[in-house]
Amino acid sequence: MGYIINKIKHKIIYELSKHDLKLKPHSYVDPQNFTLNGKKNLHIGDYVYIGPNALIYCKLSKVFIHDKVTIGPGLTIVAGDHNFSIVGEYISDVHDDRKRPEDDQDIVIETDCWLGANVTVLKGVTIGRGSIVAACACVTKSCPPYSIIGGVPAKVIGRRFTDEQIAEHEKALYGK
């Protein structure tokens, strides 16, 4: 059994090396169905699971996925946008060297989040610690910690805990 596990680990390391993606030992990204544009700008914490068919674009801005994050299949993260403000040019002809600061913005997924299947996260978003994002949501705006987020575009549809439960949860996990 150990031999098979080692072969699987080697296959994962080989596939991820195509992206030159270095993961912490307890994190996992499905290597065969992973599309990444901007490897130097992707930062993945420890105990992170990213399901199959993930697509992450962070060519000119950064994506931070903190510790203990679980992400279902079909994730799409796009940390940039096209500069579509130039009159007299096709959008596809305006390249990265002519982007404005607002065209590419960092994305942060804080610790202890769960993103369901087929979630899309767009530029400039921070998903607060302990939040849950419903399947098929398109997150275009930041959300506070311990939110339950859903819809297209996504909005806060509930809270994971009461204020008292958040205090108890944070004390148990973080000593705060």
C-alpha cells in the first residue's frame, strides 16, 4: 500500500512541477485538471484542498489562499480584468502593458473557508475568515468573516455563527 501512495505522490509532484508550483506538505491541488497563469503570484497555505478543474489567473496581481481552506471542484479565480476604456481599439488588442491599477487586484481567501463547487472569485475580493461560499456563486465583492455567501453576483445570505459563537470558536482555535 505504501508503494502505491508513494507513486501517487510522485505523480502529483511531477504534474505540479509543470506549473512549478510548490505546495506545503499538507496541501493538495488536483494536478491533472489545474490551469494556472501566474505561478509566482499564487500563495497557498497549509492544509488547503483545491478540487479538480481549478482555473486560477493571477498574472499581474496576487492570490492568497490561507491555511485550512477547502475548495470544491470547478473553482475559477480571476484576479485581473481587461482595460476596456481605450476608444478606437479592440479590447483584445489592449495588452498587459496598458492596464490600469484597477484592472488587476489581489484576491484573499482567509483561513477556515469552504468554497463549494463551481465558485468564481473575481479581482479585489477578500473572503473573510471562516466563511462559506455556496456552489455556483460568483463573488465580486468582499465579505466579512463567518459569512455564508451565495448567488450571482454573490451576497451575504447568512452568518455561520452568532457573535457569541464566533468568540467561542476563535478562542478554541486561535486563543483569542
